[in-house]
Amino acid sequence: MRFKPFPIDVAVLRGTTADEDGNVSMEQEAIFGEMLSCAQATRRNGGIVIVQVKRMARRGSLPAKSVKIPGILVDYLVVDPDQRQTYATEYSPAYAGEFRVPLHSLKRLPFDERKIVARRAAMEVFPGAICNLGAGISTGISAVATEEMILDKIVLTNEQGFIGGAPLTGVDSGAAQNYDAIVDQPYQFDFL
């Protein structure tokens, strides 16, 4: 199959820290998404890349391996020290993968029709299964798997790039806790 490319004029992306050369790291981000791919595609099409970050660092002070968007792809930086990690959460070190939280502290679903559907789906998951949760009601499967003490026996994933752990539901959907790895979103789609 061949898909015709479409022009990309502007990409508005985000990261955590940028240095004076425009190199961007994502150490406090909940997801990596497709930030690099978007910056590359926009640059390739002659577009403008704008990256919002939480803070600035001195030139050359970011460890090279932590740079997720190289400065050669960035045209403008916008600094917002109050940048939230997700729509609902200001900042959670667990969302950034800095540490794992005890399973009993993971958010439980209220008992309603969404939980009933998620519980029924979770009961179909077998030990060793690798499951892509997708979005919406199916994200409740991770909360049910935690309650049922089967989370450590399965591998849950989502499109945002998480492998393992507990993808979140509700307004924090897309983020995850206690994950084993996170890859850029396009690579996750390669796997799926």
C-alpha cells in the first residue's frame, strides 16, 4: 500500500526540559507519544516545530541519552513552569516511571456498569497473556486485574507505548503506573 504524504505545517509538542540548543528531554512526562516522529515529519515538510517544556537548562547539560527531541528539529520553545503531567494530574512520579507504587494504592473503579464490563473482560485474560487495552471502557481491566491480584501474571499494553504495569483509566487514561517499559508510540503500533 502507498499512502500519499500530506503537508505538515506546524507541530506543537511537549517535553520536560530543554537546553539552550533546543534539545528536549521527557523525564517527567507520562508518555513519550510520537513526539520525535512528529518533529521529524514536520521538519521534513518544511514546517515549524514548537515544543512546550516545564523548564530550561544550560547548553550541553542534558545527558545525550535523555534527549528525545534533538534541537536540530526544534524551532521554538515555550516554557510553562506550571505544565501539568496529564489532564487531571499535576505530577505523579509513578506516572513518570520513577518508582513503582504498592498495588493496593492503585485507584479502584467504582461499582457500576463500566466495572462490570471490565471485570468480565479481565476474567477472560489468562496467565502470560499480552493484552492491548486500547481506550475507553477496556482501560478498566487494569484496575480489576489489580483488585483480583492477577496484574503481575499478565502483560497489559496500550497504544501510548506502555508494556506491563497498570494503564490508567478515566481522565488520566493514556498514562500508566508500575510499567516495565515504555516505547515511543509508533514503535508500539509496530508491535501491535
